[in-house]
Amino acid sequence: MATRKLSKAANESDGTPAGQDPVEVTFAPTLAIVIPVYKHSVLLTEALEAALAQQADFGIAIVIVDDGCPFVETETVGTAYAAAYDNIFYLRKPNGGLSSARNYGVDFALDMFPSIEAIYFLDADNRITPPAMQDVFDFLRANPDIAWVYPNIDKFGIGWNGAYHAPYSRLLHITFDNICEAGSMVARRVFDTGIRFDESMRAGFEDWEFWLQCISHGFKGANYPFFGFDYRQRAESMLRDSHRTKAAIMSYIRDKHKLLFAPDTITRWEHEESPRFAAIATGTYVVSLFTDPTAAHARIDLETFIDRYWAALVEPDSHGVPPFMIWAAPAHFEAMRRIGVLHNVLWHAERLAEKHHLVAIRLEHDAGRIELRQNGAGSPDYLAKKPLAWVCSGDLFKACVEDISDEWIGSIRGKRPSPDTIELVVRGPFKAIDLDRTVLSATNSLLSTLAAFRDSSYRRAHHTRWTWRGGYFPPVKNHYRMLREALGASPVMPRVTPVANKRPRIGFLLPIGSFGGVEKVAYAMARVMARLGYETHLYILGKPVCETVFDLDDFTSVNFLMDDYALWGGPHHFAGHDIQMAQDEGAKLDRLLGLLGGLDVVINCQVAPVNAVLGELRRRGVKILSHVHVLDRTPVGRAAGHPYVALAYEHIYDLILTCSQQMADWFHAMGVPQAKLMHIPNAPSYEMREAEVRQALKSRTKRPLPDRLRTLFIGRLDTQKGIERLYAAACLAKRRNLPIEFRLVGGEVLSDQARGSWTKRFADIGISLEPAIYASRGLTDAFAKADVLILTSRWEGAPLTILEAQRVGCVPVVTDVGAVGELVTHDEDGLMIEVEDDAAIAHELVSSLERLLSEPHLLDRLRTRAAAKVAATSWAENLSPLLDRLGAWFPFRSEEIELRRTVTSSPVP
């Protein structure tokens, strides 16, 4: 029992008694009812009488907080009750708003009565029934995992009854409405953490924001369906005023609680509370309920799932099954996870299931690429093989359950199904066992599941609502739409990051997934970051195919937009370039926000149109980087390309990465602050062990001095690569009968054949074009067999080919364009051609080759120094400034990564 000397009625302004002398109070209440009052002088008596009528076996302190009410009657009522009842305390304070009044009452109760275990908030115009506090407190005490208890809403005045008894959902509390009335009972431990009502919020929804504070501290609430709470509703009220300014208030709340509104957070809540998918395992019929199949999730038997399905038809706001259904073998889920496409396949399946009746998923083996493809009914290989999985919406499945005939849905057994069916083909380096390991086909599994639902006795039951209160919450099956609306994204990537995960998630955005330098640099960066512990994700926004020139371990996931997405152009103009803005239809804002959701860092590797949506990601806290490689030239020689596009959107970028100092200087000269620029020098795109490099160099020293010079051109046969110059030089060398062997590896560009086929023209002088080489071993072999690498380009960035050739002693003879001069030092580790005229370049190239023929020791010196220079560089070292920046951005996640950097800083042995 606590003994305190206090005034039963006190005035905050001077601390003196309000008409009473201090008295000794021996009182140890378990619960406090805090009643803020402002201009409800008469209604206050109803609230007080309701509080006094409580039938409880514990003490209850009733705290009236007069928030500076201008009506004398309020003070009269408050002091009278405080004088009449030992457990009523009247406090008067200057007006500070509802939050201030509640906080004042909370602080008073906790300070005066250490015995308090919970606080109930009762507004002065509302009422509670006599057993309410006992029942609710018993419920709170019996459920230690909950921190507050909220009621159903039964309104009088303007009558309405709303059922709030569905399981508590943080997802709905964030995305739908304030689902917890302020008249809730809150455990003391909530206030002991320092949580209070936000006193700056005087326009309303302060109780909503209070619950969000509770959520952010890890607390959860629960509804007690027999609460006994009566809510007075009149035509006008503070709540109605709040709704008139709701947009501004919600903007404040969102800004204050950014982490709660983050894609990661609310997608995880969806996974835990309202899973998006129900996957029925072929053979076992175990039903897995998840948003992310790789995160821990519930598994139930089919009978339980059927019960939930029928319950959802009766009370859809309280019970539900996922909005999308899948029939597949767990082995096929694992196969797609192993190659990194599982989440992306589900993302597309969700999107397609909303447009078509059914989605058939086929897996095919391809050792060299990962690809997603949609097949419609007119495609040549449509349903050429049996689907390994089926996906449909819950609405479609419901229609099938209600159908009295099997004819329509049963047609999926054939190759011309009656339902509108889209096929999603997934190609990748699957193992043979992954494609064959099935007990029962997905088709038979779907039809058997449907039969089980139709045979259920619930099907013939009368489906009337079980509770007398009307539903207020949205149907559980539509919670995924609340998620979409909250994020402005559709669909939302079904990927959940564990709370304990400390690895920053970095997304690399590429226009295509081929063999170009832009892709190779991105893959090399990802490889280093993945080894250090970063979670790296690859996004291909153009053609949905990716050549697997990287290790699958380099990326946690591989994702395709698979949409009609123009990689260049737009209705707006900047510096002679057509660009997109976020509001343009072609920007595909909602689609890309869904695809890229959950990332911490985005590195845009020259995807021009995606700039339009990156600003919205940055406003959500994502770090946005651009990696720019080369300043292109138009046919008339004007500078153009991705650097100009990056300038248009420079404001959204936290950092612009360049592969050359020259490019960094260009951006600085164009107005980009130095602090936003970072030069990341290139290194060879693929790794070689030191022993392999030594062997390649050793094999050169064993060769006799060459009587022929073996040259290599590797790349596209187009104008940018200066193919006309190379052809002219080759013709000149042939006319002079010089002992020079020209080897061409690459391919022609169809749009660059205005003057005929280069393949034919080179063949006419005895030089054949070999197919492009993509495998690292093949590239190393080509470089090791050549004495000289030839590049006659008109413009370049910092070509990886030069570094990869130098590493194994192949000497570059190159035009001095772009940042080539940062890779090659004339007469040190290569030869530079500094003239600009095409004819002069051809002659200078031949002269340089003649010099190497006549000075074999020069060739030996150049190759030795070239190899030594490249041996001293690595991607791990070159990325150090960026890794330092990431550590500064995410300091709470960087300890393990810093340790790995220390361990892996040495070259690959």
C-alpha cells in the first residue's frame, strides 16, 4: 500500500490545492482511468459515473485532466467528484491539446502510484459498462504477449456497430486506418519505455500515432470482443475535423515513422499476418502460407485450409485465405531459388494471374543463360511440355469451386485449355533432377484440390455472418492491395528481409544482360560486394534474358522487368536528349517501385528511363548511385549519351561513379559537385589465379622471338570501334607483305552495314571473322596467343579488354580516345596512336606494328610492364572508396563487412 500526501484537486499553474487541503491518501490502485476533458462539462458526469460503477476486485484511480477548459462548470464538476470520492483526482492545466492532457494524466498516475499496472483512456463524452475494466484487465494480464487491448466500436447518438475482432494486424494499422480506438487499456510497460502521445499533434489522429510508436517498439495489441465500450457519435466532432485534414496529418505521421512505412517492414507484416500465396505441394497437399517462400512460414493440412476458406466467405474481414494459389512441388521452388529467380517468378505470376485465368509455369534447362518468357496461345511452343506449376487468383478458384461442371477447368489437361492461360517459361542452369522430381503432376494436384473443396460439407451450408456487428475491415484477401496502395507499387516484390539481417541490399540495374563492358563491370563489383557480405541483386530491365557470365553466388537474386519498356527516349527533352518523367506512362512508376522495393542502395548502370522513378526511391530512403562509363558520339561527332541523361537527374543521385578520371572531370565541369563524384578505376572483369597468370606469361618467354606478329581485334565490327580504320590498316599491311597475322573476333552490327558486310570485305583480303568469345577461359586463351591487341576506336570509356590483354602480356596498340590514356602509357605498357584522321590512323597503326616487328625487345619490355601494372590492381582495391562510403551510410551494419574486407583484401591466390 502506498501512502502519499497529495491534493485531491490540483492546479498545475501554481501547484496549490484547488479548494482543498493536502490529505494523506493510502491507496495502491492497479489501474488508472485517465479522463481528459475540454468543453464536455456535463457529459463528463456520465463518464465519471461509468468509471465509478466498475465492478473490479482491484483498486482503480480515476484521473480527471481539465485541459484548461474555459467553462467554469468543468472545474465545478471535477472538484466536486474529487471531494466526494477518494479514488478520483482532479487536475487542471493550461490548454495543450488532447495529447498533452493524456500525457499529464499518465505521468501523474505513474508517479503517484507505483502499483499501477495499466492505464485506460476514457474520453469525457464516452462510457463503459460496469464489468469492462475487470474483464479487459484480466484479458491483458492473461496475454503477456500483448501490450494494449482495444474494443469493438458500438456508437450511440448516430448509431453504428463495427466489428474489430479480427486478429490484430500491424499491416492494416499502417495501410488502412486507425483500427484501435483511443479508449483502450495499455500496459504500464509501454509507458515505461517513454512512449507518450505526440503533443504537437493538435489536429487529430494523435491516438493513431501513439499506436505506431508502440508498434515501432515491438509492442502489439489485441481486440477484446466483450469490452463494453460505448462511443458517442454526433454530427460534428473533433474526429470529423481530423478527417478534413487527414492528408496533411498522415504526411506528418509517415515522415515521423518512415521505417514503419518502408517496403521491408510492411511486406514482412503481410508475410506474417496476411500471406499473399497459398502453395499446395503436389503429392502431399501440405499447404504453405507465405508472401516470401524463403522466410519462415506456416504450413497446414488441406482440411484446415478448406475450413479457413469457407470461414472467409462468411466473415471475410476476420478470416481469410491468400489471394493467390499455387500448385507446385517444393523441389521446383528450391530449383528456382537456387538460380535466384524464385521471387521474380512469383512477382510475375501474381501480375499475370490478375490478367489471365491461369498461369502455367514451365522450367527448362539452359547452362549458359537465365531467361523468363511469356507464351500466349499463339506461340509456337505454347504448352509444349507439361507445366510444373500452376498459379491462379483466389477469385478464379472460387468460381471453379462454385461451377457445377468440370469441363471448363478440366480442359487444362490438354494443350488447348478453355481457360485463358498464359505460360511463364523459366530457363536456367537447372539440374536434371530438379525438372523430373515430381510425385504427382501439378495439373492433377490442382484438379484434386478443387474436388476436395467441392466435396466439403460447408459448400452446402447457409453462409450468413456469424456476428451481429457489421464488418469494417477490408477482406483479408485484399490486404495485398492495401500494401500496394501504401507503397504506390504493383505488384510488390514478395521478398522479406529478416529483422536480424544486417547486410545492406544493393541492386544493380542493367539495360540488358549480355557480354558488354557495362554488364561485366557490374558483375565484377557485385562479386566483390557479395563476398564481403553485402546482399546483391541483379535487375535486367530490357530483354528478359541474362547470359550467366557470373557465378550464381554473386547475386542473391536475378530479376527481370519483362515488359514493353523502351530503353531510350521519352516525351521530354534535356540537352538534346529525350527523357522520361515519373508521371509518364512509359516510366512504369508503380511497376518499377514494386520490382525494386526493399533495396538499400540502387546502382543504375546506364538504364536511361529508370532515372524517372529513382527520385521516388530516394525519397523513401534508398541511396541512389549512377555508374557512367562512356560519352558517346552522334554520327556528326556531337557528344551524347548516358552522361547527359545523368546530368538531367543529377539531383536524385547520392553519388555518380565513373570508370575514368576523365569522366569525373567532365561531370565536374558540367556542374556536378566534386563530393558527388567518385572515380572507380576498372580492373579485369574476370578473375585469374596467380598461377594461371604466371603460366600464361611464362609460356611467352619460352617462345622464340617472333618472325610474325600476331594481332587480335576483339569486339563489334562497327563505326564506334573504328572498323574502317582497321580494314584500311590490314589492306596496307597485306600490300606491303608484312609478316602480320590479323585475327578478328566479334560480330557485325546490322544497323552499321550501310556500306556492305565487313565480314565479306575482310574475307576478300584473307581475314576471316571468328564468332564472339564470351567464356573467360576462351578470352584468356585468345589474349595469350596474341602479341598485340588492336583497338582503333573513335570513342571509348576505359575498355576492360585492354586490362585483360595486358594481364597476360598482350600489348595494346590503341587510339588515344576517351580514357584509354588512363590505361595505357605510350612506350611503357603499350603504344598509343594520337592522330585523328582515319587514313593517318591506319598508317600509324601499321608503322607501330612494324616497329614491334623490328624491335622484339621493345615488345618484350612492353608486355612485362603491362602485366606488372595490371597485377597490382584489383576490384577489391579499386572499390575501397565506395565500400568506405557504404560503411558510412550503414554504420550499424558494417562491422562484419569490415572484418571480411580485412581478410579478403589480398588478390585471389
